[in-house]
Amino acid sequence: MATISLSQLTHRYANGHVGLHDIDLAVAEGEFVALVGPSGSGKTTLLRTIAGFLRPSSGTICIGERTVVSDDEGAWIPPEHRRLGMVFQDHAVWPHLTVQDNVAYPLRRARCPRRDITARVDAVISQVGLSDYARRKPGQLSGGQRQRVALARAIVARPQALLLDEALSALDEPLRARLRREIKRLTREENLTTVHVTHDRAEALALADRLVVLDRGGIVQIGTPHELLTQPNSSFVASFLADASVFSGVVSGGRFYPEHPYFRPPATTTWVSDGVHDGSTHHAIATVAPEDVRLRRLDPSVAPPEDHATVVSVLRGQYGVEVSIDWAGTTARVYQRSTDLSEADLVQVDLAAARLFVGISARHGAETGAR
Ligand code: ADP
Ligand code: MG
């Protein structure tokens, strides 16, 4: 297994579109990193650049000891020599080959001795739970099984790192959750350095040692799931990862003046700012995580107070209830373990905690740097 380090990676597409800018990232040996971000944020571009399918406009990529691309030294190692395993969303397995032959393919191409191939292929097929299907062709397998074949083929040659692009996204639950757990176990067992692209925040939070949040081709924040959930560096990360509600306004003379008529930052609000507070006026954005909003149902027979909110939807899930409210035109998400609220109920809103980003653009790092 190997480290992957990216430095000052920038990619401009032929049409002038900036796919990536100023990416600095070091993935440790055996680390599982998830790239997350909205559609078009550069996740696939970044993964394809690491894989070698795209040559970046500038910057350096090292995999292990080797520089695989750099603009100063003109180094370029093509994808087939980077020793990476890859799995994409559409299980790209060969339909005319059996599971065994699909998985053996990378070893045959590398001209490994026949005996070694058989032993290694059997071991990997068993690791992904397909021993009973080794002689079948992909057409006789389910989507999840085909994706396991792709995974086995990606790791059979003991790659330096595993790259996954939406590898689980085409699968249905509960299969998807199961394969998620298996990928986690497998990458741990093999101490595989893994970069996993997903638009699914829950999946990224569940699998990754660290998350890299991308937006508009730049890195907004890097951290462990816990760090990103508890200490987002911007309102973008708070709302993207944790569904936090957002309240804009200004800070002046050490006080927050929201545009929202009823939002009041609770005493427990954490102030986050880039620099010195000089008492002058700054743009500021408050975020409130869904678990920090408390709702109290108002008696429908009494006229509601002006600052009331209205329940828009109540979605019951496996781990709790997600209530959406409309609070003077702002939609807020609220998590509760259980609730007796229903649609159209009027509620009183109480905030237990908030983060206030002062003088920090919504997207923090993503808007700075070369664009
Ligand atoms: P993601 O995988 O996060 O959805 P992509 O990496 O596919 O995002 O795309 C990042 C940005 O680069 C997007 O704005 C996209 O429109 C643009 N882009 C992607 N591929 C190309 C291409 N071949 N030519 C021009 N622009 C592209
Ligand atoms: Mg993509």
C-alpha cells in the first residue's frame, strides 16, 4: 500500500472550464478517504487525475515513492503503470468471462505464474463472498454480485491504492449497506489506501477515516467525520454534511443582526471567524444543526405568537424522525427521536446551539485561490 499526495493540482478542461484548482491533499498509507461534494464539484475529475485518465494542467501527484505526474520535471506515468485498483458505478466486468476469469485478468496480463494466479484468485473471490459463483458469467449474477466481481478484480493484483467512483451508488438497499460494510472490512484487512468518491453523505461518513469536501473544484474542508460534523469551517459544510439551517446577517459591534425576523443566536453559540474582530461590520452566517432545534406544539385554540413556525413535513426513518418547518420563510430541518407532530401543526422554535461564521464566505476555501 502507498501514500497518495497531491500538491497544487489544477485542471482546466479544453473548454476553459476549471475542473479542479489548487488541490493539496495527502492520503496516508492504509487510509480511507471519501471525496464528497455536490454534483459538478470536481470529485470525478480529481479521481480520474489520480488514476491517470486525465493529465492535470499543473501540479504534482506522488503515489508511494513515485512521482506519477509533475509539471516541473515533466514526469508522466500512464494509468496502466500506476498500479491502482479501480471500481466505477457501472460494474465494468467482461460479460463473456466467468467470475474467475474476470478476476484473474489483471494477473494474466501481468504474466504471473499460473499456480500463483489460481491461489490468489480463489482467495480474493472468497474474500468478496463469491466462492459459490466463481464459474458463473456476469449475466447470471445480481447487480451487487457483479459489483463484487469488479471489486475483486480491482484488488487482486495488490494495487498500491483503491479508487472507487460511486461504486455503490447503483445498488439498492439493503445490499448497498452490506457491501458498504464489506468494503470497510476488506480495505482494513488489506490495509488498502482508498479514495472513495460518493455523493452520498451518509456513506462517506460511515466509511471514511477522513472526508474531503469539494465545491467548485476546490477543497472546502478536510477532516474526520466527527470534526466535520462538530466543527464545520463554513456554512456550506454545515448545511451540506449535516443539513444545518442557515441564517444570514451581519455582525456589528460584537452583535449578530440576522435578516430573519425571529432568529436569535442562543447563548451557547460558537463564534467562528478568520481574523481579528475590530468591531466593524462583517457579513455573518449562523447555522443550526437539526439536532439543536427544539419544537413545542402550540395550542391550536389560542392565537399563535408572531414568531411561530409551521410543520411542513414529518418523515419517520429507521433512526428517528426528520421534521421540516417553515419559520418565517426559512426552511429548517429538525431531528427528533420520536414525535407527535404532524403536518400543518404550529410550533414554537427553541435553539439549543448554533455556529456563527463571521466574515467567512459560505464556501470558505472553495472561492479563494486561482479560478
Ligand atoms: P462531480 O464528479 O463532482 O460531479 P466532475 O468532476 O464530473 O464533478 O465535474 C467537475 C466540473 O468539471 C463540472 O463543472 C463539469 O461540468 C466540468 N467537466 C467535467 N468533465 C468535463 C469535460 N470533459 N469538459 C469540460 N468540463 C467538464
Ligand atoms: Mg462524478
